[in-house]
Amino acid sequence: MAGRRRSDRALRGKLKSPGRPPVAQQEHRRRFWAMIASGLSSEDAAMGCGISQPVGTRWFREAGGMAPSHLRPSSPPSSERYLSFAEREEIALLRAQGHGVRDVARRLGRAASTISWELRRNAATRNGNLDYRASTAQWHSERSARRPKPSKLAANATLRTYVQDRLAGAVVAPGGAILPGPSVPWKGRRHGRRQHRRWAMAWSPQQIAERLRLDFPDDTTMRVSHEAIYQALYVQGRGALKRELTACLRTGRALRVPQARSCRRGKSFVTPEVLISERPSEAQDRAVPGHWEGDLILGLRSSAIGTLVERTTRFTMLLHLPPMEGHGVAPREKNGPALAGHGAEAVRDAIARTITSLPDQLRRSLTWDQGAEMAEHARLRIDTGLQVYFCDPRSPWQRGTNENTNGLLRQYFPKGTDLGAHSPADLAAVASALNGRPRKTLGWKTPAEALDAVLRSGHAGVATTS
């Protein structure tokens, strides 16, 4: 025994080096995923728990965008029968001060055998001695606590092939020949850098999981849950399914999106004080004119027309939004100005130019959906005195007058056509036609007649208009 290294007398065998210790402890990881669950980005969550942003991004990607089961906020905390990192720091400190095993155990309220076992099993043996450091001991403890279990898809080749074939959407004829399917590329810029869709022929993970019970009713080995399929696709290190098969999923995402983050996803310019719940009650009952609803109708080649409808009289005004100079000539500049004609600045200028032609008393409020084209609403309020309010997400019925009018406008501007081909004179003609239609809700008066009656009654403070 005299010639042997002290580390050889440890109660664990020699191990291959598993790499460097992690940069943060399990407490940091648990706090990181709690912040992700609250809706923060991986960069903000990393800074919040005291680690660097690249490390937070790596944790998020390695886990596929979802917290591991033992680190989720809903998971139970670690049992008190195990030493915590704070206790290991206290052990290292007391040992460095020369305290014995029993003295350390007494100070921590632990059994002496627990401290003795900890000092030998989780010691740092790189230099040949049984040195004790809290970070290395915590690393050894977390490594030995892992319970690696091969996934069912990795162990069962038949099951893996069945799942991959149906995820990839391979269509096989009765004779066994593979039939080519349709090509469905991503269209538009809003989808980001994704592979082309292949889910036109593919099954979803839940369809695959449920179909296994029908195709293999007596073979219990051919069973897998849809969550296991998702984890095999998203979580790095599972390695059962090809990562590129994420392009076959209907979302096309390479990572999951935490639920809280998707719920909080919205426009930064929409604050609680400009939501529709703060709109004056006089706008709701339509008793006072001057409250408007607005939206865009879209066409081919990023063309658009803005619509403004007065809630009391149903009077309609259309906004001409021509493409800006340089649109379609060169590739779009990343984070550059919106040149299609319905960006925030273009819409702000068009509304201000149109709404200022009305008396002040007819410019009380404007209700819009939460589109990015209204990001300049604060400047619009200053320029025109028009109070701007936003509907709740996915609630177009909150501006039903405008939605109904947009449906009527599709008679003149059908879907799938280039709306940029229409001149301001064309829009004025359509608005005149719409304002000259008798409306049942107005007692078969036209919107133009209803607006004239409002102006003559003195609500707007001017004599007349048409």
C-alpha cells in the first residue's frame, strides 16, 4: 500500500474524464428554466441567474427548448437527505481550517459516516491526492446521480424505421414503389430560415403513436408515446431520429417554444393603457360620432389598402398605400425600412393625411388590431390628436364594424389580386360607392347621409360635408 497513490484508495474506481465541470450548479439551471417558464428569452434568463448569454443559449438548444423533467418548476425539490452545494462549500471550508470529520459532521448536523463517505467518494483526485473542493464534489455527485436509460426508439430498430418513414411522409404504392409527393416551399420572409415544408405527406407524432396500436395490436414492443417522438427530434443527445425530420413537423420548428413565451409574444408598442378595455364607453354604444375602426386588406406582392370606418355612421375612408421607392428592385435589407408601402411610417402618414381632413370633433379615437403597421401610434396621436386603442390578440370581433366593411370591400378588391394597381382615384370611387349604399342598420339611410345629419345637428361643430 505504501507505493500506491492516495487516490487509488478512494471508494470509486478509475473513470475516464467526463470533461470539465459544468459552469453552473443545478440550482442555477433550475432558476434558469423557471425564468424561461415565465416567458423570458434564453439570453435574459441566463443573465438573471448569473451565467453568460452563450451558455444560456446552449442550455436551451441542448434541451430542445423545454426544461428537463427534473429541472422544471413543477418538479419536487431535491431531497434533504442529500448534501447540497452550500453544505459542500462548508465542508471544504472547515476541512481547510483543519477540523476533523466528526467536528464537521457536528457543525452541519450530519452523520460522521456521511461526511467521511463524501470526502472520499467525491474528492478531487487529479493530482494524486484526495483533495476536497466543493465544485468538483458537486460535479461528481450530479454525474453519479444520473440514470441514463436508452430511448425506446434507439433500442428498437423496427419501431424507429416505422416512425421515421411516417414522419418523412413517404407514400408507398400497393406494389411497394415510393411515389413522389408535392413540393411545398415556404413563402414570404416572416418564416425565417427554415427548411422547405415536407409535412404535406407526413403524419404527426400523435397520429403515429395512435396508429401503432392498430397496426401492431399484439406486439407491445411497438409502442411509443408522441412525447417520446418529440423528444427524440428536439433533444440533443437522444440520437434516435434524424434531426432534419423536424422539417416534417407542421410547425417546421427546430426547437420548441415554451408556453409562457408564446402567450406573452406580442407587440412591444401595445401597453395596457392603449388596450380596447381602456376605450371610453361612449365609443361602445355608438351614441357619439368620431370613433373609428381601422385595418389593412392585403393583396399580392405585398400590396395593401388601409380602411377606416366610423362606428356611428359606418362612413368609410380608404388609405392609398403605394410601394415606396426601391421596393422589388433589390433584395430586402435586413432590419431595413419597410418598402412595401404598409410599414409603420407609411400607415401613420396615410392616416394622418386622411383623418386631418375631418373636424376635430370627428377625431376622437381609432381602434386597430395589434399589427406592426401601427408601431408609430404615439406619433400619430401627437400629430392628429386621435386616441389610438388596440384590440386583444386574436380578437377581430372587437372591431366588427371594420371587419364587416372589409368583407364588403372584397367585392371591389378580390383576394389574390394586386391591390397596388389601384390609384387614389380608384379608391375614392370605391369609397363613394360604399358610402352611397343604403344600410339596414341606419334605417336604410346611406353612410354619407348619416354623416351629413351628424354634421348638421351640431355634434361636429361645422356646417356640412359630403
